Amino acid sequence: MHTLNAMHVALDKRICQMHKCSQHSFGCFKLYVTNPYRSVPQGHMREGKCHLLLGNAMAATRCFQKVQELEPESSQAQQELKNAESILEFERLAEISFEKRDFRMVVFCMDRALESASACHRFKVLKAECLALLGRYPEAQSVASDILRMDSTNGDALYVRGLCLYYEDCIDKAVQFFVQALRMAPDHEKARLACRNAKALKAKKEEGNKAFKEGSFEEAYDLYSEALTIDPNNIKTNAKLYCNRATVGSKLNKLEQAIEDCTKAIKLDETYIKAYLRRAQCYMDTEQYEEAVRDYEKVYQTEKTKEHKNLLKNAQLELKKSKRKDYYKVLGVDKNATEDEIKKAYRKRALMHHPDRHSGASAEVQKEEEKKFKEVGEAFTVLSDPKKKSRYDSGHDLEDDDMNMDFDANNIFKAFFGGPGGFSFEGNSCKADLLFTSHNHLLIPCSDCTINH
């Protein structure tokens, strides 16, 4: 009996060493191996449980089947067989789900399997890897660290630690873990691929940054685009790359593309403030003020700084201004136009839309041109008056400011051109005189002139 007992102790130790069983797992055997009256079925049962704890469901199944051969009525063997079958089924589902990139399902399957196989490092590593791929880095790090505390040479756990750092854009530290994993397991293909991707991604990103700093924007744009193809799974780094490319795109006046890149960056990382700020500025540059206000509000809610508050106020002001008539657009001038440029623009537009020029047109055209003529006069009234222009530019409602906004487009026209017979211009050897009748109608006697007077 003592010889048999010693043989089982040796067998238990060998199993634990062979599978790197945890101290807890081996402790499960102590009560059993010190019992001199244990039977052979109990030995198979204990061995099967050890295999089950370690996640070796096939080996466990064979042990429990031996128990059933020796004790056909053993309810415990039947239950343990069901547990082993469940683990095999969860392994099968996890493998299928991993191929489909359904990492949440893999985590679910591993959690269920670990209820019976609590000492299985293989299941824990797979769970940790999927947690990392889901962006749940603290949880993944915790699982991997628990494994490394028991087995510091575990290449899979070292790989997962590196993977978490890699996905958190700590590429240098990640490479160190990948290299260490390859020392422990030279054939670890995942660690080898991740290490190669990490180095390539860092190098390409740095090349893009260098080109940008040197003002080579087209080159920087292409380099960031190449970097984005290296690893689609690296969410944080790719979010930064999209934002960097958006910055370059705005420099190249590719504003719509820049907005799209910022949107992609935000989709990858909803907390990425820099991407919101970049997109908001692009919205401002393309006069999409409502969208700009929405982004600046998001930023200010997250980081209530003075700078962000001012950006939001400015966007709100531009939105308010955009809902009024744009007098600069009416005259066709830039917002920084000089006094002379405003006068020249009025002269051109007033002559273009004057009702007398369109007296032979249809009633619909006459009505539209008269409306434009009045708008041109209104725009000139505001932009030619320094006080009104200043108030208009600052977003104030001029009518609410008790400013005199009553005017007659014909009177403005006459005042500008100097009244009856008071204005003429020459061009291409022709002279066109603008004369007014007693009823303030405009006469343009140069009917054969090709110049658009």
C-alpha cells in the first residue's frame, strides 16, 4: 500500500511539473495522496481533475472514462465528463469566434471555460489577448501580469503585455516586451509580427513628422497614408495618424479630406480632443459654423479652458453672422477688402444690376435684377460706413443698434456717380456717359460698345 501511495505521489508531481501547474493546483492533491486507502478509480479521478484545472479537457476525459469503466454508477465521473465536454465546446466556439474577430465572444467562452479550468494559462492568455484587441487594456494587463507572477518566462503573457503597450501607442516599451517574448519562445509568430509592425509604424510616423516640419506637405501626406496601412488594429496610433494627415491636408487646402480624416480619428478614439479641434477649425475654414460650434461645445464640455471657451464664442459669433445677409458676398469682395476695393465692387455690381440695363428683359428677370440692385446698395451703405462696418463685422444687429438703415438704392447710386451727367468712364477707345432723365432713369448712349458697362 505504501509503495502504491508513493507511486501516486510521484505521478501527481510529474503531472504538475509537466503542465507547469500552479501551487494551488498541486495543493489539491495533498489530501488525497496522504490517504493510504485511496482506490485506483480515485487516482484516475484526481488525475482527471488536475488535467481539467489545467485546461487539458481531452486528457481529463480519458481519466473520467477510466473511472466510469471501474465504477459505472459514479455520478461524479458523469458530472466531470460534462465539465470536460463543456470546456471542449467553449474552446471550439472560441476558435471560430477568434477567426471571425468576434473577440467579445472569445472572452465570454474563456470566462466560462476558466470556471472549471482555473489554472489554465492558455485560456487566460487568449482572454487577455482578446481584451487587448477590444481596447480593454487595463484588464488585459492584469491577466497577463497574474500569469507572469507565476511564470516569468511565459512568452504568451509577455506578448500580451507588449500588445497592450503597442495599442496604447507606447511603441518603444512594447518592442522590449516583444523581444523578450521571442527570447522565451523564438517561434512565437504573433510576437514576431507585432514587433515588426511596431518598428515599421514608428519609423513611418517619424518620417512623416520630419517631412511636415520641413514643410514637405505632399510627402508628409503620403507617408502618413502609408503608415495607416501597416496595422489597422492599432487604434490609438492610427487615430493620431489620421489627425496628423488632417493637419497636412488643411495645409494643402484639402479641407473636406481633412474633415473626413478627423472624423475617422474620432471614430477610433472618441476622447481625442486634438481631432475635434482640428475638425472644428476645418469647419470654420469652410464656413460650416453649426458643425464647428458642435465640435467646440464637445471640447469645452471636456476641457473647460479659457482658450476653448474663446474658440466656442468665436464659432457662435460666426454662426450668428452667417445667418444674416453676407454683404461681402453681395459685393463679391473679401472680408479684408479695402475702401477702394469696396467702391470698385459697388461700381461694378450697381451697373450690372441697374434696372434700366434690364428694361427689355422679362418681368421675372427685371424683378430679380431690381432685388439684386437693392441688395448691392444696402451692402455698400454698410461697408462704406466705418462705424456700421465695424458693428457688422463684430456680429451686431445694426437695426437693433438704432442705426439709420433706411435708404433708397437709386439715391445711393446717384450719390455715388455724382448725379445727372456727373459720371463717365472710358475703355477701349469708347466713352460711355451715364445720364439721368428728370425721372431718374439711366441712359447709356453707347449702344454698340462691347464693354460690359
